[in-house]
Amino acid sequence: MKKDILNKEAMQPNNNTLALDRTILANERTYAAWIRTGFASLATGLGVERFMLNTIPLWSIHSIATLLLLFSAASFILAGWRYHHLRVKLENIDVDMVPMLVIRMISLTLAACAFIAIVVLLKIAG
């Protein structure tokens, strides 16, 4: 009976490990929230450009769409920056996290897509 109790205690994670796991998961949720915000802004900017024609002056449509696309790119870049900010604090701790290279590649690729959309939008406007 005593042996079973010792085995159960050995299997239980300590409070520090659980707190670190919650911190890492919160960081990943925050990253995902920034990415979702960027996608929503990107889709809205492209939607304004596509569906608002003949409703308001063309220059204002291009301005609104460009601002939304810039906000989208900023959201993608800030997502990676925020993730990296906490990751640096936890670097010396042995916990499993998404590799920073993956986070950087995702963030920079999405930001590049937003900038390409801006360039295409400006070519269409000009």
C-alpha cells in the first residue's frame, strides 16, 4: 500500500512545472490571438477594396484598405515579437516550446503577404 502512494506522488508534476506549462500555453494563445487579429484585418482590408466600390470615393476606399493591411502586417510582426519576448525569459528553463525559427517564419511570411497585398493594391489604385 505504501509503495502505491509513493508511485502516485512520483507521477504528480510539481506546482512549478504546472505554472511554467500554463505560462507557455498562455504565450501560445496570445500569439494565436495576434495572428487571428492580423488575418481578420487582412480579410477586412481586402473586402473593403473588393466590395465597397461605387459606395464612397475611390481614394477613401484605397486609404481604408491600405490602413487595414498595414495593421495586419503590424499584427503579424508584433505576434512574433511578443512570443519572443517571453521566450527569452524562459530560455534557461527546460520546457518544450514551439521553436523560435517556426514562429519567425510564420510571422514574417504572413507580414510579407500583407505587404504584397499593399503593393498590389497601390498598383491597382495608381
